Amino acid sequence: MKALVIKGLHHWGFSIRVPLQSAAGKSYPVPPPSTIIGALAKPYCVNNMGYSMNRDMSCTIDFIKHKISTGEVKWITYGLIKGAAVPYSDISRELRSPYKQSGKRSISDAFGVAAFGKTYSPSSEFVIIIILGDSAVDSDWVKLSWQITSIGSKESLITITNVSINAVKESVSELKHVVTYFPTLCIKSAQGLYGIEEVELTIFNKYNLTSSLNTLTQALPYSESFIVPKQYLIYGGSIRISKSLIKCDVYNIENCPECGDLIIPSPTALSEISRKLFGDN
């Protein structure tokens, strides 16, 4: 197997809303797979189709059908290799009158206070690891990776510092050193593990931007429980896990010691989920 290794830097952090929450909802503590897919889909759609939005439907579905359902992408994960992330709420006053019924608008309550969820992670270094299938063209994925400008909202700016294609080999060590998140189903029990939190993360999101759902997006968002490294109140760092507690395959990324050990379910898990939700090409 081979891996696309994307290293980058968060400028201030990011804001990634949990699906179906309002604009004032909380932010994910780490970018879920669906957000990374969206970050890659934007340059793909602009380069290949000339747009990232077509009427009321995001081009991301086309990206998923052509690049993930076909088996080019087998798994996606993310981890902080330097720095930390802390979820918080940004308190601000906003004009609410336009959202009220005309008969209930008044000067006295024209403004209201709202808390907008964000994750503070200034100057933190991250790594995104994408396991690629044999059909993936390495140069195409490297080009897409260099074109990522944000992860999350458009204000969640990042700088890509390095992109490489690395060989993947099976890990043989008894004690695994993990910095990236992985599915909870990959361990026998989370009890007794230090420095973790179970977080529900979206793998695929609802990309229809209208109020009515179509058959493609009816079952979305699709999410699963993941184990995320967490030290006390901040996200980041690494996890030490004994090989005997792991039910899934464990791999090493060659020439990337800071990537740690990679725990993934079935190598075809992502493409299988994609075809189930979005259909074949």
C-alpha cells in the first residue's frame, strides 16, 4: 500500500460545525474525514469541472463518486504532530432583527448575543494521512493536496508545508504509538487507555444545500465513533496501545516517524461506505 502524507500548519485553528447544528453550534475538536474530503474536493472540482457549486448541490458528491467510490482512497485520518487544540466559544453580538417576524421587530432587541463554536489551535502542526489504492495517480493527489487553503470554514486557513507519497508497511512492534484518530471498533475496550476521548465524527456529510433531501443524501450525515488523542483538557499528543488490545490492522508510514502507527479497519472500508451511500459511478 501507499499513503499520501500531507503536513501543514493551522494559522489560528478552525471552525467545523457538527452537522445539522446552527451557525452558533459547537465545533469539532478535530477535522473529521468528511471535512478533509471537502477540502480536497474544492480544488478537484475547480480544476476538472470549473466550479465547486452547481445550483444547490456541492460538487463534493462528484468527487466522492469519481475518487473514493472507485477505490482510489481507502482511508483518511488526521493528527496533531506539534501543538494542541482546545474547543471554545467565540461570544459576539449579532443583528437578529432580519430573522424575526415583521410584527415582532423592535430596536430594544435588535441585537443578541451568540456563542459560535471554534477550536483554538494556533501554529499547530498537523498531518493528514490518506491511504491510496493502486488506481490512484500519485501526481494528481499531490497536486490537489498543495491546493488546500483551509480545513473547515473558509476562515480556517492553513498552510501546506509538505506533501509526499510514502510506502506503507505492517507494524510489528508490541506497543503502538498512535497520533492519528481511528475507529473505536478497532480496539477491544477503551477502558484503561490513557489520553483518549471517544468522539463521533462524520465520514460523509450532507452536501445538498436545499431544505429538501434527494435520494443521494437522504441517509447522511454518516458518522462513526473514533478514538481521538487527548491530554487532560486539550486534544493532541499521542496514545500508547498494546498490540493485544487492537482488533484492526496496524501500519507504519515509511520515512515519517512523526506519523506514528496507523490503525485502520478493512482497507476497502471507505470505498464500500461511499458506494453504499452514493451508488456506483
